[in-house]
Amino acid sequence: MRDANKNAELAKIIRKNYGLPEDMIACFLQGYEDSRVPFPILRLICKELGEDYVFETLSESDKAEYLLELDEAPGLRTNERYTEVILRDKSFDNYDYQKGDIFPVDKTKKELDGLMAVEIEGEAMIVWLEDYTELNAIRFEFANKNYPSFYWPKIYMNKIKVIGTVVLYTEDAIVF
């Protein structure tokens, strides 16, 4: 049985260090089915709490949500303008994007609005971002009901690296 009080305390630590919502982290640690976190946040939680603790709390179906290990280097390409990012979770299943899908990203477009690629603790992810200046926060949203949206306070933006805008359509050829 998972210790809810312990998980709530651990979630407070992550909130203090990164600004992530306590309830989202605590619910994830408790194993609630509708409280998944994207792959980079899973890795961040593992860094803070230890992989042994995190993975002993995850069920096999929870682990199946993530592309935990790559069979081989995916050979992601990059140049001055574009790079590629691999989706390592099921956070965009409702848009028919699967874990393991590779997305081209325009590194020259970094406005905090739309489908973006961001990096957290060295791990990239795809996310729908919306800048909420009145809340002094960025809203992170996903296309899977099990990955709840959340607000990340801008005072913690130093924890996030914006890679660029995901390119879903372009008339120009993307050349690497």
C-alpha cells in the first residue's frame, strides 16, 4: 500500500524545487490512473526521489505508458534551424501520436503559445503551451485525459528550456 502522507510530503519537495503542482505529483505517486506525468517529469521525480522509490510504486500498466529505454539511438537529426524530438510517453494519444513518434521542431520559433517542444532536466517533450501573463504562469496541456494540464509558475522557467515550435505542416522542405 502506498503511503499517501509520505507521497504528499515528497510532492512538497518537488513543488519547492521545481514549482510543479503538489497535487499532480502526489496523485502520480499514489498511482491514480488519471494522473500520469510526461516522461521528463517522471525522470525529474526519479532524480529527486530515487528511481527505486518511483519505480516500485509504478504498476506494469503505468510503466507501459512510457518509452523508458530506447532499443537503439533513434538517430535524431538537427541543424541550425530544425531538430527532431521523440515522444517518450502517451501524452498525445488522443491526437493519434504514439510514444516513439519523432517530430520536427523549428528552433527559431520559441513563443510560449501552441504545440512546442521543451526540455526539462535534459529530457525533451511535446506539450501544448499557453502563456497566462495574468497568472504569471505557463499552462502545460496534453492530448490524453490521463495527463492532467497544469500551470508552471514563471519564476521556475529556469528549469525549462524551450526548444521550439513543433512543425506539423510546412510548404517548405525540411532539410537536415
